[in-house]
Amino acid sequence: MSVKAFELVPAVERDLLMGDKARINIECIECCGKHLYMGTNDCFIHHFLLDEVTSSKGKLSYSVQKLLHKYLGLKKPVAELRAASALERLIVLCDGIVFLVDMVTLETVPSAAGGGAKIRGVTAFCINENPVNGDPFCVEMGVLSSKRRTVQIYMVYEDRVQLVKEVTTPEQPCAVSLDGYFLCLALATQYMILNYNTGASQDLFPYNSEERRPIVKRIGREEFLLAGPGGLGMFANAEGVSQRAPVNWSESVIGAAVCFPYVVALDESFITIHSMLDQQLKQTLSFRDGHILQDFEGKVILASTKAVYVLVPLPLERQIQDLLASHRVEEALILTEGAQRNIPKDKFQILHKRILQQAGFIQFGQLQFQEAKEHFRKGQLDVRELISLYPLLLPASSSFTRCHPPLHEFADLNHLAQGDQEKVLRCKKFLISYLGEVRSTEVANGCREDVDTALLKLYAEQDHDSLLDLLASDNACLLADSVPWLEKYQKYFALGLLYHYNGQDSAALQLWIRVVDGELQDSTRSDLYEYIVDFLYSCSNLDLVWKYADWALQKNPTIGVHIFTKRPASKDQSQLNPDDVITYLGKHSQALLLYLEHLVLERRTQKEKFHTHLAVLYLERVLSLMSKKPTDEEQLTRARERLQALLRESNLYRVQFLLGKMENCEELLLERATLHGKLEEHDKALHILVHKLRDFPSAEAFCTWASCSQDSAYRQQLFHLLLGVYLDGNQTATGGGAGDLEMAAVDLLNRHGEVFDAVRVLRMLPEGWSLQLLRPFLGRAIRASMHACRTSQIALGLSHSENLQLLHDRLKERKKPIFVSEKKGCHLCHNTFSEPDVVSLPGGVPVHTHCVAQRVRDSPTKRQLTNSSNHT
Amino acid sequence: MPEVSKMKKPDVKVVLLGDMNVGKTSLLHRYTERKFKDTISTVGGAFFLKQWGPYNISIWDTAGREQFHGLGSMYCRGAAAVILTYDVTNWQSLAELEERFLSLTDTANHDCIYAVVGNKADLTDPNAQLYQDSNVAPEDQTECEEERPEPQVLSACPTPPASPASLSGSVLHKQVAPEDAVAFYGRILRYKGLDEKSSLPAEKMCFETSAKTGYNVDTLFEALFDLVLPSILRKRNENQESPTVDLEECRGASNKRARSSCC
């Protein structure tokens, strides 16, 4: 639990003070800068000059020089001494009298003319270190007198003291401390705060002054340290509130002081040192016959009855390092943070960071990774400090050197783990997660390469999944350093990715190809071949594509051809010229076929060359399959279907060329028929289909196909042609064949009756055919003609009614009725009307129908007729 | 002398009061460290700063021993909430609250709120005994199975231990019923001269907790924090509106004027 926070250094040795006079005791001390004053029980004041001497080893000691000593002439012990350095006066309490003494000569200052320089009947006094009155040439003093229950406030000047205020207290006060307007008093049974300006008081807490000597010690602005019940050191501010938890002293404490962040207390045999930050006892020093403990401007001085010592605080940094050395991380941090106010800001930040980093490493060494991480983060650790613990992780090119003095005691990870492989593993896992977290943050700024390379090495070594993610994303892994490492752990796929990331696609491909070919072992991807193909089709470097396509095609033409077929369409130079590809694929017939199919069927490239080439390849395949014995019927059928489909659907290939190729081939009649159809040589096509193939459904299908993009007349003609072929054949053929054709003709008529012109058909048909045979056709023909007739009648009727409707509307528009009566005369012939039928001329003038007809016949234009067709 | 550094300035103060051995320190431990561990009798008082959202709440754990009784009113000075703690298995601990501790709260804020908390509920209430603190790491559970440590290390105890040593699991006789606590709460209001209708209702301010199992502990503290929030906001407002200039820095510098070491 102990920290070495202070060192006790002797200042004034016994023989220097009193020589061999045994009964002389030190009663009080005062220190002001280098000047040490001491009051003794024989009414002397001694004046020493105290010089700090630091030895070459950094050890502090004091050299003391006695300047003067002076007898005060009262024969009583000197009870208290206080320096007022601005006045060059010592305020002395001796025999119940306060008076002033010159600091240099130690002569008593005589009273000035206007007022006394002595106060009588005093038990205790204190100086206000934080006076409200700003006059630098006077000192404010609080005085307790032995008789009255009062506290008097005096102003002390060079040669006089002046009473400025007197406040009464509820009980007899026995100790006092002063800050601003606030008096902190120990009364007989309690402590209290008293504002001498307003008179307001605040009880603090009870205690018994008879049992124990009270301590009232100002420790800072409006804050006091008090000896409480049970040996507590209590803090209280001017408002009467405790803002810090108490420290636990012994019951017999004599004196106390604060030397931040410590509370120092003296009892009969020990100096105890508590931290104000966590209230814990930090150090205990044995000190016999302790008598006085006081702090002077931050310097803590102790005295026994015979000698004086200085309690020298060790440098904060050393204390912190001691704590860290004993792995007391929390305490070290509390101490550091607590000292923030006492250290310049920039210096504190550097110290704090370093302590945090050291703390992190201690916790790291204890495998408390969570805490370590937090401290590394807060301490903004250069992450390479951590990486450098792991052998070989930092790239050889890294300029990093460990911070000096070192942040930790470990040589490397092996040293830390002492051969415990499980520990090593846990540390590595921690580093993986830590680097993963920091690599994209500012922590990695300036050492991104080191971080990423280290991470890559760890991933590779630990067979970590994220290796590929690292390489596939933005990274700063150093190639030179990573290559041997990845090779060592057989991460060839990953290495390829790294090559690729560094623009060395060729190296990546070579490596991967060796893996696929089995020269190297790496099971990262079982589909590495497909990956290479994908890589090549998206590769913008055409030289590479040409270089490695051959290997890919040999391996698997079907997948390899994806290099060309899956290439995304783009307009830049990386676009491949299809002609080049076709030339290139010359030796890979299967791939070539697939590529042409891709061009023609998928991309729908409208280029005669490709279509013809594809058709020829299809044809060649069919021919080769046919020539094989025994023929694989299934394959052949499929091959022919493809050929036929292409021949049917494409309009671009060179028909004559293909026809020439299959001229002599008696087996590809259907194809030939299609080609004839393409040339519009429908009679030839049908001849082949009907007579050579006797494939009547195909013939019908041919007619349908050949006329599909033409008008109905063309279609009719084609079907008539087919019918003619059937019927002609029927006449020329003999036997069973003739019957077939006859049936085909009948079927054709019955099935496609609607295409035919029934009248022409009836004329063509042989007389002898039965009606029954053609019933469906005839029935449909009659129905169709009936249907047409009625449809037109309906259309006629509808037109009529529409016309009437329009007339009606028009009449309504004119509104005015046209009156016709037997008494009215026709404007043209002036005869009266005898029947209701009249013609109305423009302006609503009724005339005889025949008169109008007469007039129209006579007029040079017939314009008027169109305008005057309004009947009533 | 160096300026004493101040910690983060607390916005509000909460004080735990109660007889010795009722479990004030354990309650605070359970809440802040999520553990039930050995505690020794608190000396004087202890202090914990809780970061609650944007606010700093200081929680003072006081000593229950008679010896430190005098310090109570100082700790209560300016408190926004006081937790009066008793032991459900010990009638006297409730009686002590009324006799000794209630008067300590005279120094608290005028609008201070009071909670009456019966601790050690696990000893009498099976619910509290079976309660599992969800935030506790597994190893801490085993710790809870150990015998309840009796914080009576100091032989100079002025009063006998509040509850007899007991093995975990045995259900003790409950000496204080919730109604007793509610009645006490009513008497607190009367003591303070507060109108029952305009004050917080007793059912909201009386709790039974178990620092050992964590039962109701978070509920207690969080309910209190919610209730002191207005107090915090008002205090912050006051500080903002204060026309006083903080001259801490200047005054710190003028400290040594009278004692400048130019002799």
C-alpha cells in the first residue's frame, strides 16, 4: 500500500541549536524563504539560514547557518512566531503577549506614538493569508484572548497593531484560522465558521476540546482541515459543507498540513501521509517526539523538541513511476490526474499521456485487454509501440524506434508470455482486434503502412477470415514485407489480391494459375479458376487478357469463354474487337461457337459475317455428327434444331453460300427448304417438303413461318401454292402416296380454311371429292362468308343510324322548325306542296325535291347538293 | 501552498443516513460497482461521484457509528436528497432513524426529498433473495453465495450488531413492515412541516432493497436521481444568473502577498 511520497531530511541538528544545554526545547518555528526562526522554552528566538543542497546523486540535504539568537526577556517559552515579511517583522506570542520583532535584528519594535504594538492576554493568533483588505503593508491577524469569548481582528503595521473588529463567540474559542472574512474556530465543544463581517455563523460539528487538542488548519481558499472525532481529518469549507471525504488519522494527532495531493499529519510517533484523492493512507514515517508540523509556502517542516526536519516531497513523476512499478495503475492515474492543477498544462498533458500508456502496458501484460485498450486510446499511444512487442510484425522498412525511456518492461511478446503459448495467442487476438479498430482512425495517421502490414501478417498467421477483406478494401500493406509472409503461410490467393492492389495484375495471375495448376497449395478458394476468369473479363489490361485467355480456355472452354462473353460493354479501349476474338478463338472451336452464339443470339450483333460463321459452324457440327457411326440421335437432333432455328430466325447469313454447302446433303432437306424459303423460292421449298420429305406438318409450318411477316394475301398465295402442290402431286403420284397427299390437302383445308379463298379452292378441287370429306372446311367457309355478310350489314345499319343521329343533331342545332303546309309555295317553282317530302335550302327555305334535283342537274357545280340534304 | 485542486464540481448531493450495520456502504457499492463485497465499518464518511447523464451527483456514505454522529449535519448540509436507511430485520434501526438521524437533516436543502429504505430484504423476502442482478458478471454471483460478511470489525462498537449472523437462505423474522416505513415517512413530513398532499407520496419514497442481491437498488437510486433533477437544473440556472465574477484565479494569486519571500 505504501508510496514513497516524502522524504524526511534533517535541517537543524540538536547541537547547532542548544549545544549541550539539555533542557532547551523548541516551542515554535517559522520559515520564510530561506530564513528559519525558532522559538525556545527559554525565551530565545534563533535565526538560521537554510540552504538546499543537491548532491551529485540528486540527493537533497540542507546546509544551515546560524545567524543570530536573541533573548526576549520574558522568561517564558516563545509560544508562536509568525513572519510578516513585507513589514520585515516577526509577530511573537510569548507569555500571553503579542508583540513585534524586527526580522533581521530580532530587536523588539518599540510602540509608535499613535498606538501600541502589544496585545495582552492572548492565547492564540493566526494570520489571514487571504485577506479581503488589499493593503500590502499591513497584515490581518485573528486573536483569541484568554478572558473573553471573543475573536479580535487586528491590522498589524510596521510599528503598531490596530484593532479593527471584535466578534463574540458562543463559547470560549481555543483555536482559530482565518480566510477572507471567515473565521474557522475551535470552541470548547464544537467547530464553527464565523463571518466577522456579517456575523453569520455556521456550526460544523461537535468535538471535545478537553479530550483532544483541536486542529484548525486553512488548506486553501475558504477550505479548512479540522481534527474530528475518532481521529478523523475532516474537510470543511466556509459554507460549512464538506467537499472531500475525511481521512482517517490516529486519535492523538498533533499537527496536520496539506501538501497537495497529500494530507500530512503528525502524532506522537509517526508521520502519516494520506492522499486527498482517495483518502487512503499512502506512507508512514516513524518520527519520535514529534512536536510541531507546519507548512510554509508549500514546505512542510517538522520539529521534535530538539531538532528540525524538512519533509521533502519526491517529484510527482517519481511517485507515479513507483506506483506503476508496483503495478498500481489506478492509484498512479488518480495521482496524475489529481496533480493536474499543479503542473503546467502542456507538461501535464505529456505526463498524463505517458502514464496512461504505461498503465495500458501494465494491464496489457496482465492480459486485461479491455482496460489496456482504454488507456492506450486515452493516452494516444503510438500504435507501433504495441506492434513492436510482437516480433517481426513491423515492416523492415519502418522507421519506428521505441520510445525512450521505455513504456514497459517487456522485450517482446515471448518475454511477456514466458513461453505460455496460450498467452501469446490471446495477445495476438487482442492486437488483431485493436488494430482492426484503430486502422481507420487518426491513431493510425502517419503509420498506416505499419499498421496494415502488421494486421496482414497477423491475419495470415492466425488464418483469419478478415485477411481477404483487408486486401480487397483500401489498405496500405507493404508489398515487399508481406510477400514472404503470405508465402510462408501459403496465402497465395491473398498474395494475388495484394499484387492486384499494387497494380501487379500479371504477378497475381501467374500466382493464381500456379495454384490452379496444383503447383502451389492454397485452399482459400475452391473456385479459383472461375475467379481468374472473372478477373480476366473485368481486367482492363488487354495484353493480360490475351496472355492468359489461352490457359483459361484450355482448362475449360465453356467457362473460359466468359472472358470474352461476360466482358462488360464499355466504350473505352479495353473493349475487345469481336473480329480479333474470333480470330484468336480459331483453335478453340467450342469456345468460338459459344462466343459466336453470344454475339449473334445474346448481343444480337447484326453482322452478316458472324451469322454466316455461326450457321456454318452449326452446319459443320451437324455434318460431323451425321458422319459419325453410330450416330448419337439425341445430339444430332439438338444440333439440327439449333441450326434450323438460326436459319429460320436470322436474315443476315449468306443463304446461297449455305445452300451450296448442303446441296448434296440429302439428309438436311428441312434446312434446305428453309433456305429456299429465305430465297422466296417457295415452290422449291414446298417441293422438297412435300415430295422429298413428305413431311406435311413441316410444310404447313413452313407456310406459316414464311408468311408470318407478310400480309394475308401473301399468306393466302403461299397456302394455295401448297394446296396446289398437294393436288398436283395427287394427280402425278400413284398408289398410297397419292392418298397421302389427298389427305394432306384435305387436312390443310380443314385446318387452315380461313386462309384460303373458298371459291378458288372449290374450282381447284377434283370433282370426285365427297362433301363429307371437306365438311369442316366448307362449313367454316360458309360460316365465314355468312359472317362477313352479316357483319357488313350490321356495319351498314350502324352507319345509317349514325347518319340519322347526325342529321337530328344538326337540326337541333338550327332550332328553327321549317314549316311546310299546303298553302305555302315552293320558292323555285312557286307551286304549293302536296306531300311532306321537301328539301330545305340554306336559310330554311323549303322547296320541292324535284325542283332541287332539276336545279342541281342544271347547275355547273353540284356543291349545293351536299349542303342541302335536310329532310323534315 | 499550492491551490487545492477541486474535483469535478458536483451538481447535487445525495446523502445516505442510517444506523450502523444497516448496509449503507453496501448499497452504494452495489449501485456503483455492481457487487456485494466485504465492507468495513465506515470511518467518518465516504464519497462517490456518479456521472449521471450530463450531471455529477455526489453520493455521501456516512458512518453509522455513534462516534461520528456529530458529523451528520455537516454532511447533510445542502443535500438535495437524503436516503434514510434501516434494516428490515431490526426494528431498532428504524427507531434510530427517527430518534437520532432525522434531526441531522435540518441542514439539508428546504426542498430536499427523503427516501426511506429498508435494506437486507433478501433475508425476509424470497423475491429479493432470488433476484438476479442482470448487470453482474458471473463470478460475482458466486461471491454472493458466501456468508454475509458482518461488518463488525471494530471491537469498540458502541452498539451491538444490528442483525445476528445469518446463513444465506434462511428467512429471518421481518421486524419492520412496509407500513411502518410509510408511517415513518408521514412523520418525516410532519417533522419538516410539509403538507402531505403537496409532497411526494409515501409509496414512491419507501423502498425495500437488498444490497446483497441487488434487488431494487438501481430502482432506488435512479428514482431519486430523477426526482432531484429539478433541483440540479435550478442550481445550474442560479449559477448562470449569478452576477458575481469568479475571482478565484485573482484571489489565488493574492494569497501570498502578505508573505512574499523578499526578505
